Amino acid sequence: MSVSEAQGTSALAALSDGLATAVEIAGRSVVRVDGRRRQSASGIIWSADGLIVTASHVVERDEDVKIGLPDGSTVAAKLVGRDPGTDLALLRAEKAVGTPIGKNTAARAGQLALIVARPFEGIMTSLGVVAAIGGAVRTVRGKLDGLIWTDATFYPGFSGAPLVDATGSLVGVATSRFGGGQGTGAAIPLSVVETSIAALLSHGRIKQGFLGVGSQLIALPAALAQKLGRGEGSSALLIVSVEPDGPAEKAGFIVGDLLAALDGQAVANTDELRDLLSPERVGKTVTASIVRGGEPRDLSVTIGERS
């Protein structure tokens, strides 16, 4: 064997050992989640006092969830809360469960990535790279930005598992809910996970803004678009219904109004309105720019919370 071949073999062995060590480190913080009738899923030990993070779609019941720990024992857990918009759920085990996972600040495109899962008693893993970061997926809560896309294989039971870097540190939570196709899967980035967990611990749910109107898309006539400072071919939302005693009715909306902007942001379709009714706007009083009788006017509306 030549010197270069020996060096190459040594480097490959070192890489292999390093990845195995990363799986071992992360595996100490990965649990099995039995929260549905079919395939078990995976979860992540978030805190030593029993908080477990997993994917929302794998938890079909609020109580009688079983958690399989790395030492082979099983504990019961209850649902603290879930965020269907990000496909995250937070569980609390009935007792301390082990070592919380180490966390990285952010993933980088091109870095090696491992999914470390526990769909049964033992650990399973798959290796890939972070293929891309970003792009938006539309969910029931609006847009979810910054997803981590990876070509690491998603085997059954991998949802809720950590996507980790080569040191075994968490960069995202794997989910099959936002499948990318072409052999890629998605992970919810750590920053989103931390924000959702904080909200779930405080409220048990993620707030969703509510205006209380029914609407349909219409194209703005050129003269009206110009009056609003909008380009040719612009659109707005025609208000076709107003819920009694809802935020919009209290603000003075009536059927026939055109909603052109909310909180300074143009509204061209229902998706944009849904995005603007974000959790951070719940309870906030904002300006709604409408057109009534051909004339623009502003209404002050306090965004409600959808029940």
C-alpha cells in the first residue's frame, strides 16, 4: 500500500469513527414515542426533567403516550401542547428521562447530516448532507420558512428524530410531513423549534390570528390600483361576510369593502392575509387599509385569536 493510499484509508477510518461517535452521542438523547396505533416514532430529550420534543403528526392521543428510553425502560408521558403549523409536539414524561440533546446554532448547506432515530428499542441512523436551507412551505398556520432539506433517508419511524451534525449536536427535527420529493426530506430548524417550545410551555398552543371576515379575490381596476399606489394587474380582497361581534365588525368593516393592506402590508390574496394573521399580531391593534365606495380609508382593528 502506498503512502497516499494509507493516508486515505486512515482519513476514511477517522471519518467513519467520528460519525459513529456522533450517532452514539445523539442516541443518548433519542427516545421511542408510542403515540399512535401504527408505527412507533422518535423523540428528543429536550430537558432532564422530562420534556420530549417530537413530530405532532405521530402523536394521535393526548394521554397514555409511552416513551421508550435509551436504557430500555418505558415511561408514560402526556401532551403539553402541539403546533400543527410546524408539525411539532411537546410531551412531558412522568419522571426525568436522561440526557438532553446538545444543540448547534444553525445548519449549513453542504454539511454532513445524520438522522438518529429510535423507532424501536435500538438506534437507527441514516447519513446525508444538508441539501438546502430555506424556501417556504404553506401550512395551516401560514408559511413555514427556513426548512432544512436533506437527502438522508427517512425510514419508517424517523419523524420526530433529531437531524444532527458531525458532532452529534441538534440542528433540526426530522419530519415526513413536509416531504420534498426526489429523495429529500425536511427538518424543522432549531430556531423554529425553540420558538414553538417556548410558546407551548407558556400557552399549550400556538396562537392564530383571527379577523372574522369572508373574502374573495378580485382584480383592482387600473384607476383604483393607481390610487392605492399599486401596479397594473394588482388584486385585493372583497369582503363578502363579516362575523357578528368579531374583530372586523368591531372595527367597522362592512360587506362590500375591499381589503387592500393590513398593518402596512399589501394584501393581494387570502394566503397573504393568513400570513399576516400571525401569532405575534394576536391582540395587537393595527391599521387595515380598505376601499369603500371607491375611496380609500383606514380602519383600526384589534386582531383576535382563533379558537
